[in-house]
Amino acid sequence: MNRKLELEIIFENNDFLVLNKPAGIIVHPTKYEQKKTLIQALLKYLPSISKVGEPSRPGIVHRLDKDVSGLMVVAKNNYFYNYLVSEFKKRKVKKKYIALVYGHPKEKKGIVETSIGWSKKGKIVAREIAIKLKKKARTEYKVKKEYKDFTLLEVSPLSGRTHQIRVHMAYLGTPIVGDKIYKFKNHPLLLNRLFLHCAYIGFWQPDGKFREFYSPLPSELETFLKKMK
């Protein structure tokens, strides 16, 4: 990976920080990537975070896929870490993504609700049968803008499953542009990343104050949209 790993922190206080994760960066080390991860950058920026949460993913209360960009909240102490973990489990944290999908959903807005699990081929799928470890997942979407062959959506996950938005968009027949795993065979790749960006996150603090954070589309995604106009 040649991308220079730098943190883009948009807010920080004593309890947490909010950052913009770029596409192409994984959150925590895997057997395939050990060094250039978000966690390595966080540990360099704030060594004390090593004592927050799980040792393998310090401070991390949620994550984004490698090729997804956008907002992430990172806890800076164990009190706030446990608080945020609880808020995520109770689905009290609000997130909104911007996604460009192939084609057009049949409805302008709606909620996708179906099981997500592992198929016999080891791929995450959305079906009601023939799934290992299936779990219900819900995703809300609404159309922001329609193009000739694509649709720009605002998407909100109402549950937290692996690849949930990507799987549900494919389930609708409108996979996300740039998705190598879930796009259909007749769809050109077009992008070397997912057109999926976490543009909004909001949550209540323990003191009762609601915090909201916004992130505009990265320049490469804005440029891609402008080419379609």
C-alpha cells in the first residue's frame, strides 16, 4: 500500500475523537496487513489509547470496511469506550452513508429487512434460507438523485452486520459502484474503491448532549459524480 497514512481528526476532547478514515486503509491489523492500519496511526498519535478497550483494537468501538471512507468515533478512555459500545449495541448511534448504486431501486425509499449470513461458498449473502449463522439485518435508504444508469442514495444501517449495506444494496438488485465482491457480472467496476462514504454520525453523550458530525464526499467521489452530469 503506497497511501501515506495520516489521521484526519475533525474533533477531539478528553473522551473521544472523530476522524475521517480514507478509503484503502484497514482499521486493525490482519494476517494480510500488519503495519499500515488505522490503529497503528492512532497508537502513534496517542500512545495512551493502547490501554482502552480490546488490546487488538484499542479505542475502536465500530469500524468501516477497507474501501469505505468516512466518519469514525474512537474512545480515548475506558469509561467512554464502554459507554459507546453500549450505545452501539442499543442502536442509539445514528449513521448515514452516501452510496452510488448501479441501476434504480423500485421504490424511492424503504427499509430492507432480511437475514444476512454465510453461504456454502463462504460469501456473505442476504437470503432467508441456506445461510449459516444467519442474523436479521435492517437497512433504511432513500433516493437523493437519479442518473441514467445509477442512483445516489442516503443509507442508514439500523443494525450492525458485516457488509450489511453492501449486501442489502445487492439484494435490492442495485449493488454499490466499485464493489468487487457484490457487483453483478454485467457491471463494469468503474472505481478502484467503493462509492460508499459515512457522511454523518450522531450520538448522545452521558451528560445528555447530542453530538453530530458531518463529512463531505471525498474529492475522488465528487469528481466521479461530476463526470456523469
